[in-house]
Amino acid sequence: MKKFLSQYRRRQSDPVRIGGRGNGKAVGAVIGGGYPVAVQTMTDTSTMDTGACVAQIERIREAGCRIVRLTAPGRREAENLGEIREELRRRGIDDMALVADIHFNPEAAMIAADHVDKVRINPGNFGPADGSQLEQLLEKCRAGSVALRIGVNHGSLARHIVEKWGDTPRGMVESAMEFLRECRRQDFNQVVVSMKSSNVRVMVHAYRLLAARMDAEGMRYPLHLGVTEAGDGADGRIKSAAGIGALLADGIGDTIRVSLTEPPENEIPVARQLVDYFANREPMAPLPLAEGAVETYDPYTYSRRKSDSVGNLGGENMPLLPSELDAAAREALVDGRIAVITATSPHPAIEWRAKVLGMIPARDSAQNISRNLARRTATASCRRFRNAANRRPRRRHTY
């Protein structure tokens, strides 16, 4: 990935088709394969309450989403997914892709696979990757044209993973790769992968590591992006935009869910806004770096760029909006002690990164690099993604 820090290209993945199960109509959605990034959500009603689930799915559909996940922690809930499916059909709704969310109970996964279009399992509590439970589920999914999501969660990794790698992004990647290798060995390719965490840094780190590892092993499974329990209001939206947006800017991600502690239909406009902002971006050739510049940015490790403190900006201060700068910082903007980095291309994150990397001359030794980094404080001025998205012609995607 480091080779492409100053260019944009969408990660290539194979298509996974879900939806339209058994009704002879077009699929509800295609994830990956160069298709537009799909939006999805999850019900917050009891799966045993068929009427409440169906009513909520109708509202989700009206909001423009065609993929919805329902929890199925046990046999009863998994079996009732069939009732929910039938009630949707009675109401003429046959374009919604249903996903079963399974934890701890492989038997529930087998039952759910009879009624839904995709089954999500957590490697941390499903059982061993090389066990009979996964093999049986793959055979069931293959026979019914049901897709599978390998959904790794930070904080719920299997014991043998934690003992070797810790509850870390690396551990999350190793957990996913165990199951992906088994899927490949079983020649089952209708697989989507997720690496979720409520910590945005961990989430971004894990997805970047996984994308690199899959590329190294020739795997092209689509990626489902999301920040777990992002919250509500502005906090939940900003947290999701920071994590999901950082990865979409890297060209990583084939489907997203903005996880808010609000009614699920509220998630759809936020997710759509993120998707629309990155839609139709063409691959971009590497931006030129300053002569003699070196790439010191490591996309797999978080470290804050070092800088001098100028007024209330830089150093150990928190990042600020221009309106929050004190008099000393505003004066430094005028006399050039603060570098103002603007982006004018359709790929602002890539442009900012290239310009920051270009501030470091290659002739400097590693010892001097940190000192030179501290000589200038950079502030990035950008349009809010919301305004930029609103200025774009909005497309209605049909899945």
C-alpha cells in the first residue's frame, strides 16, 4: 500500500450477489466487483416480532436501502426469519436482501441459511475455522446460493488468537485469514469480510492490514466497512465519517453501514452521503512529490505528525478549526510560520498526503527527519464533505 500513498485507485474485488432468493427476479444487491458501494443497515426490533420487523424493513426500504440484517441469536429467531420473509412477500416486497446475524450458535446459522440471502458469523465465537461446523455451513450456503460474511469484531477474538497476537488489529486480521483460507480451500467464494471496532484507529488499521494481506495471498473478497456502535447525533456521524471515509479515500470498501444508536432508517442518508461523495472517482496517477522527498508515512501504524507549537496550534494541542485559532496562531498564518495546505483535486486526502510527504527532503537522515517535521505546522483547509456531496449530481443506485 505504501507504494500508492500519493495516488488513488479502488481496490479490486470479486462480486458477491445477494438478494432475490427464489423469486426469479434480479438480485437485491451486488457487493464488490466494481459495482457502486452498497449501503446497508440492521433492524433494532425483536426478531420474534414479525410485524415490527416487517414494518421497520418497509421504512428502511423507503429510505433507499436494499440490504438489512436481523439478529438471530438462537433457533427460534433463526426460524422466524422465514416468517418475516414470507410476510414481506405477501406485502409485495421481494427486492430486499435479508442477512442473519449469528453469534455463538452454528445451529442457528444452519437454520437461518434456509431463509436469508447472507449469513454473518463471528470467527471469535463460531468455532474453529477447520471444524465441521464451518464446512457444513459452507455446503448449506452453496446449495442455497447464500452468501457469507466473515465478521471479525475487536474485543471478541478467539482465545488462541488473543494468546498469540493480542486483541489487536493484527489479531483481527489473523482471525479473518483463518476463515478465508478455509473458504478458499472449500472453493466457496461468495464471501464478504468485515473488521469492525468502536475505536476508529483500530478499525482503519485493521482494514488496511487485511487489504494488504489479502492482496498478498491473491484474495479478492469484498470488504464491508463500519464503526461499531458509533453513537448518535453529530458524534456518531463524525466518528463514522472519519473511519469509513478514510478507507473509502484509500479505495478500500465495497459496502458500508453507518452504525447509529438511532432508528436504522436514520443511518441510510448518512451512509448515502458518504458513498455519493466518493462515487465515480476515476483512478488517479501518483501525484508528484517535491524533489528529493521521501515517504515516511506508515499506513499501518498510527503516530501523530510532530510539529512545533505556535500559539494554540500544533505541538501537543488538539487539532482546531480556523475559527478557534488564537492571536498568535493567526499571526503565524500571515507570516508563513504555519503552512496552509489546500486541496483542489477530486482526491483531497491523497493530495494532502502527497503535499505533507513532500515537505521532507530525502537528504535528511532519519535522525534529522523528526527535527525537520517539527519545524513546520500544517493545517489543512477543506470543504466539508457534506457541502461537496451536495454539489455533486446525486445518483440513485438501483441494487
